[in-house]
Amino acid sequence: MAGRQHRIKYHQRGEVITTTMKTIELASFDDFLHLARRQPEPQQLLFVFTRNELPEGHTPEQAEHYKAGQGGHLAPVVCVDKAPHEIGGFSAFVEEADGNIDDWAVFFVAALPGVANREPTPLAVEEALDRMVESVRIGQVGTYLAFDRSGAPLQFASVN
């Protein structure tokens, strides 16, 4: 897990506030899990598992590309929340996922922090998961981390 320091200046009512923000580079899901466990506030990790599918109304050309292992879209199939301490590591996490979800390809994850040393409420978790599933469904995934079946982080680029 490598990182870089960034100095950021915020302007607020004529004042300049300088803070230091650290950028973390994650090499694996286990790096993310380690970081989540070190946070000062209790958290729930939110997961949306997806599978690669052909979109509704696909063209014959899209179907050909899909058969060749290209194209399709990531459709949400299962969402779940877990506290960081409930996950033993990536291998155990994948084993549990494989036992409950058929043919998943990628999962997206976000952290929902608690407040005042309290875990997020069940309602806050449910609402955040609903928003996350909808964001993934419409392809708005830029605010989430994504990992493949090997635990490697993924980056998505827009295709024109």
C-alpha cells in the first residue's frame, strides 16, 4: 500500500485553511480491508456484486461481441453490508460470495462511516445500499472501489 501526501487549500469566508490529505494506492482488496479496519469510526462496508450480461434490446453485433468475451454490462445481482471485522480476508470473502451468488464478475464497495463512535443505523445502511445499487445499475460507479474475482482493483474508463 503506497501513498502520496497532498497539500490542499480550502477557502472559507475569506480564510485560507490548509490541510494535508494522503492519497492511498491499493494493490488488492486486502489492502482496502486493512485500511477500513484502521478507521477511527465504526463502519459498515457496502458491497454490490455484479455479473456481466447483455443489455436489454441488444443488437446482433453486440451479441456476437458478447459471445467472443467482449462487451456486455455489469448488472447488479446482490448487495450486502458487513463490518470490516466480519471479513477474514479476500479468500474467505470470495468463498462466501461464491456459495451465495452465481456467476458474479465484479463487486463494488463503499464504506459508510458511523458517527460519534456509533455504527451506522440499519436505515442509513439500507438507504446507502439502495443508492449504490441504482448507481451501479446506471453505470455511475466513479465513487466506488471495484475489484475483480482475484481481488485486484479495477478502474473504469468511459467508452464513446
